[in-house]
Amino acid sequence: MAKNFINLGLIGWPLDHSLSPRIHQAALRELNLGGQYCLYAIEPNNIQDIAIENLLDHIANGEITGLNVTLPHKQIVLPFLASLTPSAARIGAVNTIFLEDGLLIGDNTDAAGFKNDLLQLPVEKNAPALVLGAGGAARAVVFSLVDLGYPVYIAARNPEKAERLASSFNNIANTPIQVLPFKEQSLAKISHEIGLLVNTTPLGMTPRLETCPWPEYLPLPAHACVYDLVYNPVDTLLIHRARQAGLPSCSGLGMLVEQAALAFERWTNHVAPRDVMKQAAQLACKTQTSQRIYK
Ligand code: NAP
């Protein structure tokens, strides 16, 4: 392989529907960089650690330039890394690995990806944000929101998980993060205050296009901007309802592209061609979403 060949890839399971190869390969092509982006599907089992360690050895010896990490390995990789960037350490999860001064470093570009994309939107900053869900992506989102100074509510079906998430970030939050049940009645009570609604659950994602995280008979918060982390499809039922209610809205595609762009810049030291990466992501989404149920 040529000396300057840029070997990138993604660790996760399953990876069949990942858009990352198309996004990164488009960037490599646009910049005339020789390289590839491979999928490393590592099944979660009792030998996963060996597979992960082997792969990370290839970064350490320079054969692989860098890797992305997705579910379910974002936390599993932590013990194999020499150090974490401040945001990865604070979030407790890694989605990007690179080599610096011979050491394996873990970063989390989901948080900055969300933040940079959010800053493009017309959001009332003093009004509280309501985050639906308390999983891995919610950690990056809540971190970004408190970092930006938003008062934050978290509504989750698992209250203990939501409380743990809140307590991870309460010491950097201007106002204590409030947890509420993921129930129509609880959401209705605070709806009038909300300036930003963020869906971090997989509800609405292919193939369950008919699902929506917001209760069917409850109007969306009247003054909110709606941010749906789901990007496949780009037009989820939640986004469709936001548009019908005349609310500003956006899908997770911008965050997906921005987190990829930030990782690409870490690995290659080139400014990422974001427009080209976005076009590649949009095209890949269109070809993957075979069915739409509304419009
Ligand atoms: P995750 O760690 O599995 O978390 C999912 C969260 O949604 C959990 O809190 C889960 O609750 C909750 N949930 C799942 N089904 C639910 C239901 N029927 N009702 C209520 N809550 C439900 O997954 P993740 O990594 O955070 O990803 C979540 C979504 O964000 C996915 O669609 C993913 O594609 C998207 N995402 C997008 C980007 C982007 O760049 N745009 C980045 C990361 C993730 P329990 O804990 O009770 O199971």
C-alpha cells in the first residue's frame, strides 16, 4: 500500500446501514487523497475485546490512520486508549480514535457535531431545551446543551438512566437538569416553556417510519424549534408534524455530517469538504429509504 494511503474505518455492530463510508469516501475523492473507509463489524461477544485490541494495534503501528466507533462499542473502547479529549472524557464515550505522539487518543465529535449544527438554527437560547431519550446520543446532546447554557429537561422511559445522565452534567449546568417521565401528561405541563425539542430516541427511524416520540394527540410545543437526531429518513413523522405546525425543524443529517467532518479533519489535517459530504449523505439516505408513508 502507498505510504500516504489514508486508511479509515468504523467499528460497530451491526453496520449494514452505515452512511459513513459514502460520506468519507466522497471527502477523500474531493480532496484527491488516496484512501479508503472500511467497515469493521465486531459482534458484541466474549472475544470482542481481542478483535478491538487487534484493530487498535493497526492504528498504533500506522497501518490505519483513524477509526470511528459506533454502537455498541463507544464505551467498550475506553480501556484501550491512552487518553481522551476533554469532551470524550466528560461524555464518557468515544466515536473517533486517532494517534497523537504515538498514543491512541479517543475523541467524541458527536457533541461538537450537534452543537455546530444547532448553532445554524433559529433557537431561542434562554428558553429550556427538552431532550427525549437518555441513551448514548443523549449524553452528547445534553453535554452540548449545558455547555451552551441551555436550561435542560430530560424525558425518558427509564427514569434512573435519565437521573444518571443529569447527574453527569449537573456540575457544569447553569441550572439543575430536570428529569420527567416520558408521559403525555408530564410533557404537556412543560410544553409552553420549551424553546428547543430534541429527539434522541430511535422512534421514527427506518423501518419504523410510522412511530413518533411526541404523543399523537399533544400539540408540539408552540414556540419550539424541533431537532430530530434521526437522519434515516430525513423526513421523520416528527419533522413532518413540526413542519405542519409551522415550527422550524431539522433532521440529524447535519449532525451526522458535522461529526464526520470533525473526525476527518483530525485524521487528515485537511479542511473537510462539508458540502460534498452532505450531498453524499443525502444521496445515501435517499437510496436507503425505500418507503415513505406521508407527504
Ligand atoms: P441508544 O443509546 O440505544 O439510546 C436510545 C434512547 O432512546 C434510550 O434512552 C432508549 O430508552 C430510548 N428509546 C428507545 N425506544 C424508545 C421508545 N419506544 N420509547 C421511548 N424511549 C425509547 O441509541 P443512541 O445511540 O442514543 O441513538 C439514538 C438515535 O439517535 C438513533 O436513531 C441514532 O441513529 C440517532 N443518532 C444520530 C446521530 C447523528 O449524527 N445524527 C448520532 C448518534 C445517534 P431505554 O434506555 O429505556 O432503552
